[in-house]
Amino acid sequence: MVRLPPLMLFAIDENCFFSGREYIDKVKKDAKWHLGYSQESILPPDIYTKKYCIAGNTRLPANYAKGVLDDIRVRTIALDDSRDGGKVVLSCVDCIGISNKNIREIRKRLSDFSKENNIVSINICSTHTHSSVDTMGIWGPIIEVFRNNKKVLQTGSGELMDSCDKEYIEFLFEKIIESIKNA
């Protein structure tokens, strides 16, 4: 007989990380698994009227979306094993990548919801697709951003630029949060 280590339960801290503690290791009588599922489109509604950089293909100048072949989505499952240990949430986003900073921001925005619904872990990953909107800020107008930021840092005047589309990132946050809440 193989004895597995106890599963871990996580509580969110001020940095939006989950610190571990042990689960209850006895199975409740009549315990049942529960699974919730949700998905949301993360294709921006203005994809045909606004320029969006495509991730994962370095081109100079930047590569912009010219059309849509397939939808891009966030898919979420919420698992509960009926042991009063709390729910675990797993979200997968059709994007090139999602930064730790952005994941912590999503967890922060869901902090109250997590407490109210006994969510003990929120995990977010990406499918690493090279045909989605740039969520890392690496494949946008890099040269323009570099020139601007160098000038701002040298002169101390002006505003630093980011090649990541901040409006899209906010839209992405809203859709991921909506998917988690619905799951």
C-alpha cells in the first residue's frame, strides 16, 4: 500500500499568494466530489476596429491581427471534495503567457469572493498560443517603446510606455474573474 502525503490547504496572504497547511486526512462518510465549469470568450469585442498585436512571432514592425479564425477563451473548473477543506480553482487562458503580477492581481480582486465561497486556491495558466493577443508586452511596438522610455529615463520628463495593451489586460482580468465566479 502506498501512503500519499496529505494534501495542502491554502490561505491567501497580503501578497496574494497561498500559504499551505494540511488538509483533513480522513474521508467523510458519503463524501462526494463536486466540479463547476465555466468558460468565457477573451476575444476583444473591438478586434476588427482596433489594432491588437499578435503574440509569439517577433516581427519588426509589430505583427497585428488581421482577422479571426478561432475564438480565444478562458476555461475554469472549480473542484470541491466535500471535506470542508475548501474549493480549488483552475483556470486556463488562451494566451501566450500570463505574468505572476497579473495572477496576483486577479487573486487580490477575488479575495472577498474567495473568502465568501471557501476558495482556498486559485491557479491560472496559459495555453501558450502564438495566435492570440499579446499579454506579455513583448511583441508590440518594441522599438517605439524603447526609444520613448530611454528618452524619459534620460531627461526625467514624459511618461513611460508599455507595449502591452492595458485596456485588453483589464478586459482579460474581467473575463477571468467572471469565469472563476461562474465555475
